[in-house]
Amino acid sequence: MSPIQSPLTPQRPSLPEEVHLTDYIAVVLRRRRTFMVVFLAIFAAVTIYTLQMKPVYEATATLYVKDDKTSKGGMLGELAMLSSNNPIDAEIEIVKSRTIAEQVVRRLHIDWSVKTKNSNTICKLLEFSSSDAKPSYQLQSTGAATYTLGDDNGKPLATGVVGQLLKTATVNLLVAELKGNAGEVCELELKPFNSTVAGLRSGIKANEVGKKTNIIRIAYQHNDPALARDVVNTLVQAYLDQTVAFKTEEASRTLGFVEEQLKDVRAELEKAEGELQGYKSSTGFVKLDSEAEELIKKFSEVEKERAGVALQKKQIEFAVAALKDAGRKGTIYSPAASQEPLISALATKLTEVEIQKRALLAENTERHPQVKALQGQIDELQIKIRATFDTALKNLSKQEGDISKRLAAFEGKLRSLPAAERDLARFTRITKVNADIYTFLLQKHEAARIAQASTISNIKVVDPAIAPENPLKPRKKKNLLLGLLVGLMLGIGLAFFHDYMDDTVKDADEAKRLLGWPFLGLIPHIATENEDGSRSDANLVSYQKPKSAAAESFRSLRTALHYATARRSHKVIMVTSAFPGEGKTTTSANLAEILAQTGARVMLIGCDLRRPTLHEIFAFPKVPGLTELLAGDCSQETAIHHTLMSGLDAISAGTTPPNPAELLGSEQMVELLATLRERYDHIVIDAPPVLAVSDTPILVQLCDTVVVLLDAGRVPQKALLRMREILATVEAPIAGFVINDKNDRASTYGYGYGYGYGYGYDDQETYPDGKQKPWYQRLLAKLKKM
């Protein structure tokens, strides 16, 4: 056996093959089904998600937080400059706090859900509360201004009127506006307050614009642009209100105290006026003398003075509480504007000392002597302020005692009046005192309100939120582009992964490396269907289409086979493969026809007794055939069929026997081939597959040369090695292997129809018969020329 025939002949190491762009494109084309499925699935999913996604709008507002030195001025501003804390971070946390979110939910009633089935129906609520475990209701319009309230199942609970509060055992409802036809239903639901607040907080975004700009950007996203705007603006207003409330705590306490006193005094005044009017009506005594009126006037002035003293005591108590709170928090006490000059002077001095202390703490510790000395001054100033407040409280208490004595003296004078006049004076006194005190408290209330309003916040609204016109999400073009790119990347990635996991032999170079046999040529794809879908009889392309690329490939195979077996006989040629369905019968028939075209006499024998198809190609009867001839049931002349091609005869497989291997290895088979050798120049045997049955190794002993057919992309590497091992065991006279592009994969495996026989058809856009190549083959051809 010559070296080229040995299946175990080692191959010389080849240089690494340069990878071209067409190799990568070929992988994608080869796995185009995987690529298209992944690409279309991802792109379709992204497209559907983008088109079905509700538009999301984002409303934004910007705030400017002025430095403490600007907002406070003077010493407090210098103190803020010494602080190492970033005030913006604290302000951002306040903006996103739960307290602010709760105010937004309450003001905008975000926890109320009002849904209408008809877009023309309008239902607006002013109050909605419920103690039901499942606060879900149906409100049905029954008239122009009437409605029926039912549970979530439609069961009526109560009837109501628009503009009037509806109260039941569990529901309070005030409908402000209800428009729609009678019978229209609105679905009302009260969402859990805490969950609504948590959801709102999760959607609020606040961050500093730039670095150290002191500008805060507040944003909120929602499907409703108007609601997104209202949430941001309400959030900003609630934040501003709370900021001012922090700075006017003392004034707010005073204002609250005065408002409570006003309520009580107003009630007493209304009662006193009613009693006075009743007394005058019942007695007919309506006027006091001048002495009694003067006494009542003095009495009222003293009572008003006592009310003023009581208010001053309360203000001092609030100031003492603010002083203690500042000491506990480590902040600076800032007295109210209404405090006396001495307190303001001591507080200013306290601020100065605190600034000096913090300046020293920047480089020293609390144990430093100067820091301790300044802390001593701070403690001393706080003691002085507290002592000043205590002295003021004592003085006010003394004033209250003096006022009580004066009131007691006036009481004595009133008791000396006649009985009828005394009662009228008593009712008049109570009314006069309450009226004067009420007027006095109104004045103090206005002063406290002005003091509270005079506090300037260090937060300024730069840009309030407006209703966004364009949605933030979905960004359709961006999403579709990302879907396209991701689909392409994942599709290509999975295509390469699929190709990597595929261990089948894909090209001639890989087969040569594994088998060590010569490569005889490539058989291009032969279409088995016409354009109208009917089955074609074009399997014999070497006879029916002699100028086609496929016919030329068989001529190249004949030439390669001649040179591969030049030093030995190749009269009996066996065509086999690893698995069934790789195109052995078609290749055998066309090879026999090509050999006959040289003027030689050729015999084609169908030895695949298990799955015979040779008779279908030539359209002659299956029986009698090789089985009947070997069994002695017919003569050679009866079994031999003369084809339409000159010089080509054939013997079909015949009836499928129960023992094909025994028949093929019988003496009758040996005698038959010996007889046919004398009559014919070439004998082509269509053999069964090597790995499927044991028939082929038996036939090998009767042949001069063996041609192995490989279907590209179908035979695994292990199966190929197993086939080589079986043929090597029986010392098969291997001429080489042929790649059969049975499933039209040749161009995607890196070689075209000109590969192996030198005509360069892969560089053309059409086949030799004029038929245009597929688009991907034309694309690869153009890329190779680049």
C-alpha cells in the first residue's frame, strides 16, 4: 500500500491558517437559524415592551441653598463657615424625609384612587376617609347632584348629595363635583397611607447640581405629567414651610399660645355678651352711672395688663426652652426679635465666643487650655442669660401680685354698689374685660405672626416645576437601537457558541487533519426539487446537465481518482460513507456516468441491500437485482439493466434479504465480480455506510479502491475517527475522501464550488449553468476580493 493510501500516514505540520473576515461571516451564515431566532426574539421583545410601555414624565425643580453667612449674617455666618459639615447633604435628606412626603400625600390626596370607566365622567373629592379593612367603593351617579355609594361588589351603602358631607359608620365622603350620565360608576379606593408615602419617597430624586454649587435639583417621575409637576411643587412648598418652621420655633410657640388664648377668650366674650344682653332684657336696667362705668374701665385696663404679663411669662418660658434645646443639640441660641436688648447682647457675645472656640478646635482638642477657657466663658454667658430670664420671671410674678391686689380693691368697690346696679356692673365688667383682652390678644397675635413671617428662609426656588411635554421614557429610538445591537451581539455570540459546541467535520482541511487521506474534491449541492415544488430527476447531473458545476465536480473527481490510483488498478471502485443519507448513491451514479463518458464500459452495482435507492435514480425495476442474482434466482443478463447512457449498465439491489452481509461475502459475490471484471472496464459499487452496518468491511476485500464520501457539517469527529479505524483494520485501499455539499452548506464552511478542482466558480455571482447564486454566497465572494 502506497503512502498516500495509508489511512495512518502522518501529515506534515501545516502553518497556521490566517483567519479572514469571511471566516467569521461564514460562521454566522452557517448558524443563521440560531442567529435569526435569538436576534428576532430579543428585538421583538424590546419592540413590544417599548411600544406597550406607558409614557413616563419627569418634572424637575431647582432650589438654591444660600450659605449661612449670607442668610444669617454677621457672627452666625462666620460660625457656619467654620463648620466642616456640608449643609447641602443635610438639606437633601430633609427633602427626601418621610415627614415631607407625608405632607405631599396629604395635600395632593395621592392615597385616593378615583377611576372612571367613561372619559367624560368627572368625579372630584374633597374628603375621603374610611375605617374598613378593604376601603374600596363604587359611587354611582343617580341624578344631577345625587349619588349612591356602594361597596366593591356594588351593594348600596348610603346615598349622598354633591357638596354635602356623607357620613356612615365607616366612611366619610365629600364629593365636590360629579358630572356624567345617570348610572355612571366611579371606583373609589383608599390606598394604605404608609405604603403610599413609601412609594412616593422611592420616586423622589434629589441631588446637588455640580459640585459645591449649593443648587439642589428635585425630580419626580410619573405617568401623569400634571401629577409629576404637582408632586414636585408641593414637595418644594412643604420643604420651604418646614425650613421656616425650624427657624421660627420660638415665635411659632408664642403664636400657638396666643391662638389658644384667643379661642378661650372669644368663647368667654360670646358668653358674657349673651348674659349681659339677657340681663338687660329681663330687668330693663341698661345703663350704669358714670362712677360705675369709670370703675369698670379701670378694672378692664388692669385685667388687660395682667394678660400682658401672662403673655410675657409664656414668651420667657419658650425662650428658656429654646436655650436648653440649643445647649443639648450643640447649636447657637438665637433669641427672638422681641427679646429685650440685654438678652440680644448676651446672645451676640455667646456667638462670638463660640466662633473663637470652633476656630481653636480646628487645630486643637477639647483639653486645650484656651478651648477650656472659652468653654468657661460660654457656660458663664449661658448662666447669665438664664439668670436674666429668671429675674424677668420674678419681676413678672411680682407684677402679677400687684395686679391681683389692685383687682381685689376694685372688686371691693363693685360690691358697695346697689344690688341691681352691682349685677349689671358685674356683667358689664366681664364683657368689657373679655372684649379688651380679646383685642389685646389680636394685636399680640398679629405681632407674633409678623415676627414669624419676618424670618427669611435661606432656601430660594430657582425654577419651579412645570408639566413636562415630552416623556422621559420610553425612548423609542434608543430602545429599538439598543434592542437591535443587543440582538445582534447575542445572536452572533450564540451562533459562535453553537458553532463551537458543534464537533462535526465542516471542511476538507479538518477532515484531512483527522483522517490523513487525500482530498479528492467537492460535490456541490444538487437540487432535488423544481421551482414549482415538484421533485426533480436532476440527480444524474453529469448526464442531464453536463455543463453544470456539479457535473464538472464529478469530472474533477474522476481526474483526482485517476491520479490517486495511478500506480495500481482501480477497476472496482467502492463509494461509501460513515452514515446513511450522505449521498453515496447519487455520487456513485454520476461517477459511473462520468467514467462511461470516456468511452469505457462501466457497471454500477447497488450493494446497499438494506436501503436501496439506485433503481429510483435510473427508473428501472428494483427486482430482479443483486439479491436474486446471488441467490441464483435469475441470470446475469436478467439482472443487468441497460441505462440510457452509452456504456453504462447497472444492477439494482433487488429484494432486501434477511442476511445482507452473508450474501455480500459469499462466493457467489466473488464469482460475480470476477465475471464482471472481464466484461467491463470499471465497476462502481454503491456500498452501505461503514458505521451503520458491517457490510462495507466485507466488500472492501473485493475492491481495488475506496472513495469515502463526507457530508459537510453532519459527521462528528469521533464518528469519523471510528470509521477510519474500521477501514484501517481491514486495510481498505483508500483513494481519498470527497466532501458532499448535500445540504447546501459549502459556502458557509469556507469553500465555494470551485474549491478542489480549480475553476474558481466561488468568485462568480452565477453558476456555469447561468443560475444566480444565493445572496450570502455573492456577499462572501465580494468580501474575498477585498
